[in-house]
Amino acid sequence: MYKLDRRVFLQQSIMAGAALSLPNQINALASSKINKVRIGMIGVGFRSHEHMGNFLQRNDVEITAIADPQQRSIDDALKVFKKYNRAKPAIYKNGDYDYQNLLKRDDVDAVVICTPWEGHIPQGIDALNAGKIVGMEVCGAMKLQDCWDIVNTSEKTKLPVMMMENVCYRRDIMAVLNMVRQGMFGELIHTQGGYQHDLRGVLFNDGVTAYNSGVEFGPKAYSEAQWRTNHYINRNAELYPTHGVGPVAMMMDINRGNRMTKLSSVSTKARGLHKYIVEHPKGGAAHPNAKVKFKEGDVVNTQIQCANGETILLTHDTSLPRPYNIGFRVQGTEGLWQDFSTGGLHQGFIYMEKKMNKSHKWDNTEKWLSEYDHPLWKKFGQKANSAGHGGMDFFVDHAFIECIKRGTEFPMDVYDLASWYAITPLSEKSIMQGGQVQKIPDFSRGKWQSKKPIFAMGDDY
């Protein structure tokens, strides 16, 4: 009986926290806290290890169960538990649908989904229908209806979904967010982002080592190359939109006073992956994979229009030789910032017209971003730096747990997930129609007009 009451409390308190607005009501809600969150992991490949490591270092989290059909993934995941001297979880490994048995457990409050992209929405819907809170990793939707299905299920079950977009917490981006909120850029006009990352050594391997080891994909490969490469064969779209759109969406109050209304996408030809196979020492022109036809263009550009008059440009660029750079740009009536490389405080350019006496010269970002370092990084920076992806993973996991414990709204919710995921199928349709503009649905059904920004408003989470 206790476990059922706990589940009902989690469901009611989080949804109530999202709906209430009066301070005394929020305080009354916050007085009813839970002390420990019990997590089930669905998918325990390499991406999950950072989440598990962050969770297992906390005394307010217990990972009670894990699910993955691959024994190698299970074995590697158990090493993470051993590293942090935590109890072995229950294991579900009997095929692709054994995670559904994990969802029947009474000692799982929430699940974190880190599976191949095709599984995200169906597994999330199953989890919600089983009474579990959901944290969902990044990707794009397989079809537009998926986005409506996850929204409708979350609303029906009154259970929340958190979009686990870690790049929103990158230190330089959060400093720029702080500057935006203080009016440093004036009125925002245009932003850019994307995923500009040479993934050729991720999309192919030798079946033994995950990265930079061969030219196999599918059943002969290992890790991401088993499933991710097929998207490049079968689709031509902005395949991975959330890293680019998530951070700028927070700056532009998307789904909280603003929203994305339409997009148009164009694609280049596809040459990079074929060339990689032909020139690789383990490949060559005679290798069977040299005959594979790739549909995904080497560079895909997506232009997005917002309700309040701004634009967003996303670039997907993962099949050609290049250093890593997501390609952020934030431009307003008073100045602009753009990043380069991997996101250090010094890895960017900034121009503030009035504060720089109309010099028309770029300034290095380090002094600016250090001065406007976000309160979250000031408070947790030392702890976060030991976590994955330069500390970003610490913050996204911290927010997930703290919101569940406190019964408060997730900073990136199901409406964010749906609108960001929707970019992929809409861009695919746009490219098929020669760049024709596609309308982006209002997944919030008008709630965006009254919702207020909540992402990283202080130094708690």
C-alpha cells in the first residue's frame, strides 16, 4: 500500500506544481518532499553510463532495475555499479520488450530512456501508462504523430516527461543565457545552432571497438553503428535537432511566451560517408558497404520562424571532415555572440556595440562569460566538472532528480520535447518537397501564451 501511495504522490505533486502559481501553494507543495528517487534505466549502452554514474553518486537516488537486450551492454553497465559500490540492480535482458516487465515493478518511480532513437517514444508512452515519470534522451521523432502521442499520453496520465537535453547546461551557453536575461543583447533577433560533429568514426566500426575502428554498420557493428547509420541510409532530414535548438529555445522563451511556427529545410548531396568507406584501410572500393547509397545529405540547413518574429538556423553536418563545433550564434539589437570549438569560456567571439564603443571588432569571450557565469555553475561547477560532457550531464541529471523530489515542473517538459523532436520529420518532408515551408504544430494547444520561463532561474537546479 505504501508503494501505491508513493506513486500517487509523485504523480499528483508534480502535476500540481506545474499548475499552481500562488507562492503559498507552491510552498505548501514543497513541504511534502520525498527523500529518495528510485530509477529504472531503459537502455544501458555507453550514453547511459554518464547518467548512471551521476545517479549512483547521490544518496537520494537508487537505480533498482536496468533493461537492455544486449548482454555486452548489461555487463558494461554493471561495472558502473561496481565502481560506485552500489547494489546490483534487477536485470531485464530477454529481448527488445523485456523493459515492459521492468515497468511493472513497484520500486521504480521514474525511468530514463537511453535506447536507439526508434524506441524513445514507444517506450516513453509505455512508461507513462505504467505510472512512471519519464526522462528521455535526445534525438528526433520518427514521424510527427509520435510527438502528439507522447504529449497526449503525458496529459492523459498526468505524469511529466523531461527532455534530457544536456547542451542547455553548457557553461558558456548558460553564461550567454544569463546575459540575455539581463538585456545585454537587447531584443533577440536571430539565433543559430546545430550538430556539427564528424561522426564517421561513430557510424562505422569493426564490430569489436565502438569508435574509429572499421567500416561496418548494422548487425556486424557494435554500439551506435548498429542502428544510427541506418538513419543516414533511409532518411534525409535534420536528424539530431535538440542540441542546437534546445539552448537557443531557452533564450528565446520558446513554449513560454513564444513558439516555433514553421520551418524550411534544404540538403546538400551525400558524398562523405561513401568516401570514408572507400578510403578506410579496412574498406575500399570493393568492400560491400561501398555500394551502399546514403540518403542523408552531408549538410542539412533548417530555417525556423518564431511567433514573436525571430528566426533560428540549424545545421546538421556530421559526414565530412571537421572539428567539433555546434555553431551557436545569438544576435540581438545590442550585439552578438558566436562560439567555436567545444565550448570553453574562451572559445568564442562577442561584440557589444555600445559597451565596446562601436569598435566593429570582435572581443574574446572569456572575460565576458566569466563575469556573467550562471549561478548554477558558480554553485556546482567544481562538482559538475567531474561529470560527463564537460559537466553538462551533472546538471541535467541533477534537475531531473530535484524536480521529482520537490514535486516541481521539469525545466524542459513534454511540450519542449515534442516541438524539438518534430523538427526531424518536418525537415524530412520539407526536403522531399524542395524546401517547402512546413507548419510546426502547437503541441501545447495554446498554453505557450501563458506559461512563464522556468529553466535555470536560480541556483537550485
